[in-house]
Amino acid sequence: MEFGITLKPDMAVERLVSLAQQAEAAGFRYGWMFDSHILWKEPYPLLTLMAAQTRRMHLGTCVTNPAVRDITVTASLYATLNVISGGRMELGIGRGDSSRRVLGKKPTTVKQLEEAVETFRALTSGREVNYDGQPVRLSWSNGAPRVWIAGYGPQVLRLVGQVADGVILQLADPELIAWFLRFIEEGAREAGRDPKTIEVMAAAPVWVSDDLEVARERVRWFPALVSNHVIDLLRRYPPRELPPGLRAYVENRPGYDYQHHCEVGSNNAAFVSDEVVDRFCLVGPLEAHREKLQRLAEAGVTQFNIYLMCGEEEQTVETYGREILPAFA
């Protein structure tokens, strides 16, 4: 299992870069950045700085979507960053959540997501595409970054199996991940692909502490974030088609304020139980983290991505680098 970090672009620029450098030195292979350009700073200048100030870490959005920027813009951004980084860029993309909803818009369709991935790959490979009836080519680009698709629903997960290099699963529940992987395997078989070639990322916050009450409060915001996607799934699928462990906890959700998105202590998370926190996140003493990470690896996870936005970020990177990463090297 490899490890990554995801940063929220709401902290000082210097600290973002410093955390990426610290994580790289500690053995983290991936550095991801949230993309919600209204709520927080624009991610691409920050990724540019991270690319210039690191040497080995792979970098990308976790996640962007096909709508807030034209896909030709995203392709050009990534192709440029691939030059700056020496080929270390990776695209994380989904249908869109906070960056769309704060504009009063809905996520894109699965078909739009599929078309965007196809266009992105062609353009970053230097191939010509027919874009709205116009031939378009990035003649100077010659290296397509890998594509990770984020999702929870059967349609998107089958698309992952058909076209993606990896999947981004925003939770750390081994049982739910096993359910997700069934659809990825179906999609891969339909496309004649080997499912084992598809990377599997579990992304979630962590808090190392013997005090479970404190630990849970630091990460309770995360299942509230996931609930937005679950609500979206319930609009598109009958409840019986979704596992109870994914859908049941949103039954009493009162609403969600995106102005307090991913915020420790936010009222958004008041409905989230301790049981859900324990399933979706990693909390408790170090041994509990090692044990759960082992279960995630056995479920098929190839990258664990820490959502590094709960406080004491430098300490978390240091602790995981010293106590956790060596056990999974």
C-alpha cells in the first residue's frame, strides 16, 4: 500500500508547500489538492508551487470535474504541470460536488464525465480531437497523466472499470469498499480489462489519539461530507440497491451548509454518529490505525490518502511517516 495526503487550499501558501515537502521526505508518494475554487484558493497555482518544490511526489486534484473549467483548459493545465514536474501529474476527477453546488448547479452526468476523460487523455497525449466540431490539438503535449475517477454509485464505478487508471473512494470502510469494487470489476470485464490493473484509493481523515472522544470530534465533519454524495445517490437509485451501511446514516440529516464544508466542529456533522465516524475514518491509538489499514489493504486498497485538514497536520505527517508507512513499505 502506498500513501498520499490531500490538502485543503485554505491555509497559508507557504505552509501548503512545506507540508508537501515534509510528506515527500516522510515517504508519502502522492500529494493531492481539493478543487473548490469558490470556497478556497484556486488549486492550480498551488500545485505549480508544489511541483516546483518537490522532486518525487506525484501531484493532482482530488477532485476536479468537467464543468467548472472547460476540459481543454484542464488538459492544458495538466500538460503544463507535467512539464514542470517532470511527468508527476495525476488527474483526479468526478461529477462535481461543492464547486458546483456553491454556484447553484448540479453535478455533471456520467456521460459528460466519460467524454471529458476521453478528451483529456487525447489532448494530453498530443492527439487531435474533434471538439464542438472544431479540430483541436495540444501539439506540445506528449504525456497523458493517469486518470483517477471518484464516485460511489454503480454507474460511475462501472465507468472506472471501463476507462480509469484508478478509483477514488472517499471513505475507509473495508466492507463498503468491497461492495464498490464489485461494480469496478463488472466494468473492467465488460471492457476486456484486468480489474487488478486498476488502482484503488481510500481517502479519509485520521486522528491518532488514545482519547476516542477527542479523535472522533476532529474527523466527524468527514462523514457529513460523504453524505452529500449519498443524498445524490438516493435521488438516482432505489434505497434497496444501496448498502445499508452507506445510506442509513443520512436518514436524519437536516441539511448541509457548504460555507462550512470540511470544517472541524461544524454543525453540518451534528447528525453523524460515533459508529459512522469509526467506520468511515481512522481514529484511535496507532495500533488501531495499523489494523484498519491492513484490513483496507486486504480489501484491495492500493493507496491510502489522508485528508490532512483536522489540525496538527505536521504532527500527523510526522507520526504516520515514522510509525505507519514503514509497516506497509
